[in-house]
Amino acid sequence: MRASITCNNYFSCDCFSITVAAGAGCGESLDQLMTLASGPVELRAGPADDCDAATLIYGTADRAVIDPVVGVFSAEGRDLSAALIDSYVQQDFVNQTASEVVATIAAQYGILAEVIPTFDNIGRYFADGYTRLSLGDFSRYRSNWDLIVQLAREQNFDVYMAGPTLYFGPSICVAADPVQVNLCDVISMQFQQNMRLNTPLGVAVQTWDSQQATASRGVASSAIAAVTSATGSGTSYLFTQPNLTAEQADAKAAMYIREVCRLGSQIRIQMPWNLNINPRRIISVAGSGTSFDGWYTVDFVERLFSTTSGAIQSVLATVWSP
């Protein structure tokens, strides 16, 4: 009867909610639907008997409700990363790479993983090597998912669930074959400019070598900051990350300044469902008659379905930068 599927590009889980009719002539009974909700839930777009229907989300239900008066079943839940978000087990990873840590955690929770290998040991240096304390009273990580996201950030990787599989590796957002979006294809289109990000911007990455007991700092600035740096005005962002070389700190600062600057211009679109538009895809916007026409990276898609209003999706995208 109704469905909502939210997918994002923010190192957080995707989520869903559904409402299904039950009873005679409507498929499973309320009891059967409640039983099914205890297992994996897959929402697909297409006819029920179409094996090629596109998977919109694969996850588990967090809450299920039955209403015997009107004969409907409702459920809401998240993708499989929910198991990692909700887990708080203390574990110490000694002399392991980031990819080995991620593969180990995924295996502990029965999650399929596509992990691109990394080669440097991660964590703090001690006399016998490197160690990463994932959780516990003296840890900064609140969950296994927090640890995995931090490892992805340190490796300049992306991490997300693709159906039942956890992907940990370089971003696969490529500029080839962008999805064309014209004014005639949409219900509404709004361009947003973050005026605060039009000011000079600077980023600093503070790091230290726990083996050599030395500290260093990497810095980067936006183009407008380079021009107006003499005024000393603008916004600065400070990040900390251990065990980087000076060159690595500069590279991290450059990565962070790109991430901040890309939030300066955004586009919000409401349109009928287009299953080719998903987080991490490039869309090419044209036909607005403004300077905002161009390429954008999709960060957020919310798809709504109703038997009365049809299939509508909302898209949030930010300016694409190579």
C-alpha cells in the first residue's frame, strides 16, 4: 500500500518503511507477515514475478505493527549495517591492516564483504607493533560501524551496504555516463547556495608520530582563501589524525577542503522514480537557464510509493568535483 526507501551517501545506514494489506485475497495473513518480518527484508521495484526487478534495499526490520481492524501490516527498518551500528563489543586489533579489521568485523556478524586490501598496519604504535582498540571505556568509537567509518576515512575510502554486501574501498563515483535530468523531467527543482562557504576557507590536519614522538600539521585552503588570506578572515576547520607523515597530512587537508567546498552548491529535485539515480551517481542537470546547470553528485534519494499518489522520489545532490 505504501513504502518509503531512503538511501544516502553519508556513512550511515539506509532505511525503509512499508505498509502491506493482509487477509483473504491479499497474500499472507497478519501472523505470517509478522513471522516474515523477523528475517531479512528485501524491497524491489518491479512486478512480483520479475527476477530482474531492481533491489531498492536489503535489510532487517526494527519494528513491526499489525492492525487487525483494517487488516494491514507495517514495518520499518534499516539495511544490514544496523547490526554494526548496534554492536558494542570490545576488541583489540593488533598488527592488522584496515581491510583486515573490516573483514574480521563483517565476518563476526555474518555480513558478506567486498573489501579492497590495504597494506599498512593501523593504530597506535607500541614496542611490539601497532594496535587498534575498537571499543570500551577508553575508546572514541561508540560502535563497530564507527570504527569501520573511521578506518574508511583514514584510507580515503568509501563504505556502504550494497544489497547484502558491505563495500569497503575507493569511491566508485565516476564521471562516465551521467544521468541526464532536464527541467521537463521533474516536478520541482531548487538550487541552493551556502553563503557561508563563499567566505575564505582553511583546513588544518594536526598529526603526530607516536613512534618518533614528533608532531606536524598539514594545511589547505580554498581558492578564495588564497586570494584573501591577507585579511585573516574566514572559516577554519581543524582535524586530528595520528601517525601521518607531513605529506600525508597535507593530502588529508586537501581532501577535507574539497569535501567542505563541494557543499557550497546543492540541488533538490522532486520527480517520478528514476532507478538510475542513486547515491554516488553523477547527474547532469540542464534546462534551468541558470549558471547552476551542470554535473552533481547524488548524496541522498528518498523514494515514496503509495497506491493513491504513485511513485515519487526526492533527490539531494552536491556540485561534482573531479
